[in-house]
Amino acid sequence: MQHPDQPSAGARGGDALRPGGHAPAGHAAAGPPSSLRTMPLWPLAATLAVQTLATMSLFSVPAVAPAIAAALGVSGALVGVFVSLVYTVGIVSALVSPGFIHRFGATRITQVALLAVFGLLAIGAGGTLVGLAVGAVVLGLAYGSIAPASTHLLVPNTPRSAFNMVMSLRQIGVPLGGVLGAVLLPPITLALGWRWALLVQIPPVLALMLLMELPRRRWDHDRSDTQRLFGRTLLLPFQLLRDGAIRRLSVASFVYSGTQLCFVAFMTVHLTTTVGFDLVRAGQVLATYQVFGAVSRPIWGWIADKWLTPAQTLAVHGLGMALAALAAGRFGPAWPHAAILLVAAVAGCTAAGYTGVAYADFAALGGARRTEATGLGTAVMFAGVTLMPPAFSALATGWGYPAGYEMLAVCSLIGAVMLVLPRRQ
């Protein structure tokens, strides 16, 4: 798909990817050059580490929220405002970042994102409510750029036969960062205080930022000093919505991301208030969800590379999360613990396991505009995370949890159906 004012920088590698992950007509036999057949191990390791540290910093505040609330004399519910602020600002950074990536290079923008992570940790550790709010804005200004930058870096060096799996491996950084935050930060808070729980994350962030300077010149060889940063450049992600396949993928990604966060945000409170679980058993269910989400991501990527198209794979995700949502809405005291764990595992594999394939499909559909397409995908996912949980909360408050989960099921099914509609090449 071609668009006006298309820069040559960053285009290499994108033309090899088209809807369904196939090469354009006339190029299937040739395949990528032999130098691109090897897996991009170091770029993958770097982008995985960046995603992990950034996500860990984002969920640091929720992980130690009770201690922060007690120290500052505020309600712990304000943690929701913090997370929402990061994602809301992240929508803007996701849409704006592609121009900066083309101009300065994906590695440099990734370093800037790590600098923003440092900013959140340093400012937040100051110990004021205003500081935490400012830190959330600082992180949000760069958090949306991480996926577009890593996609821009990985695509040219990733063999087409493993593209979905590589993108899914990178996305393991999201649940990994959440798990590290949940496991490591509370004990540090109990031993040293919540400010130290933020400060101890700074050394690895700064070390990674400095290490990425070593390959920066080589990894950012395609940057363009003539790339415009503002004006029509800002409209390029929206222009991609002219493509019907990208529109349908955007709708599905919005719904899927919102469903993913609804499971995380409401599962524990649902199990403790409706089923009668204590916090330990409810935490086991949530941990099952997170673990299956992390483990399943590369498996889904492999399936999308070898067996199904990305759209078909994502449609299976939508069907699975719809079934899991319908089952979760009917949880009650009579449900066996094993059955609830099974539902959590299915929800984890689908609602928490789709993002790698979705990002890969955005990049494939975007072609030479893969960076802008990934920015668009990040923006719609962040929008789903921001908007769908309040809708779930309103339904659950007014009509009970089954109503909220039924909304998730209907929306997920709609997304799945849209994805399997015929695509025009």
C-alpha cells in the first residue's frame, strides 16, 4: 500500500510483508536475502529488555500502591488514574513517534524511551503526588514509541518465515515486566520503603540505555535527516485507515486490548466478592492468567507463521476470549477451583496472548509504512485499555458482573468476525 510523501528511509524490509504475511506477487520465490535469514538475536534481546523494564516501571506504582497511599494520605484507588494517564498520553506518543523514528533512528528513540522511564522513577521517588503525576506524563510521552521503534528495528532483519514469532517474543516483555514488578517490588518496599522500590530500577535502565549506544550507528543506518516531524507527517498513521484490512484489525485490537485489561483489573475483586475466594486463591487465578498469556505468545506467533494467517489466528483469539468471558461471568461459589483455573488459562492464552501477532499483522499490512502502522496499532490498543474498563465497571456496578463479561464476549466475537472478512490484496 503506497501513500504520498513516502520516505525511502525505513522502507527496506517492509515491502517483503503484505496482508497475511505473504510476499508481493512475483517475489515469493526469491525470498529475503541470505543476510536476512538469521534471527535478529541482539535487536530482539534489546527490544525485549526495553519492553520489560518500561512495563515494570509502569506497574511499579500499582505494585506498591498501598504503601504509597499510606505515605501520602490518599486513596489507593488513585493508582487507576496513574495508569490511565500513562496510556492516554501514550496514545499521542504512539501516533507522533514514527516521524521521529525515521529522522533520528529507532535505537535513538528507544534510548529516549528509556530516559523517560528513568524520569518516572526519579521524579516519582521524590515522594509527592504531583511528582507521580508528572512522572506518569513523562513515561507516557515515550511509552507509545516503544512498539513502533522495535518494529522498525526488527523487521528488516527478521526472516519472513519467523516474523510473527519474533514479534510475539518481543511482546513477552509486557507480562514479564508485570510479573517482575509484582514479585520483586513489594519485598523491597517492606524492607526499604516504596521510594527505594522505584530507585532500584534505575541502574539497569541506565545501563541498557548506554549499551544501546554501541550498535546505534549500525542499527540506525536508515535514518533520514530530511524526514519531516510535523505537518502532514502526523497524518500518515490515520491515512492507513483507508485500507479496510487495517481498519478491521484496528477495531479488533481496540476490543482485544480492552478485554485483556478488564480480565486483569476485575478478576481478583470478582473472585473475592462473588465466588468467595480469599486473596491468595484469587491471586493464583490471576497468576495463571498472566503465565499462560506470556507462554502462549510465541506459540501463537509460530502458529501464525506456519499454520494459519495472522488474521485467522487473531480470530481464534477473539473466539477464545469470548468463551472465557461468558464462563467468567457465570463464576459462583459452586464452581470448582480447577474449572476457574481452566477459564483463566483460556483467557490468558487468548486475551493476554494476542498482541505479538497483532503487531506483526499491523507491520505486514503497513508494508513500507510499517512504523506508522505499528504506531496506529499501539494507539488503538492503548485507547481500548483506557476506555473499555470504565464501560465494564459501569455494567458490573449496575447489572452485575455477568453483564460486563457479556459485553466483552459480544465485542470479542465482533472483532473475530471482522478479521475473517475477505481482504483485498
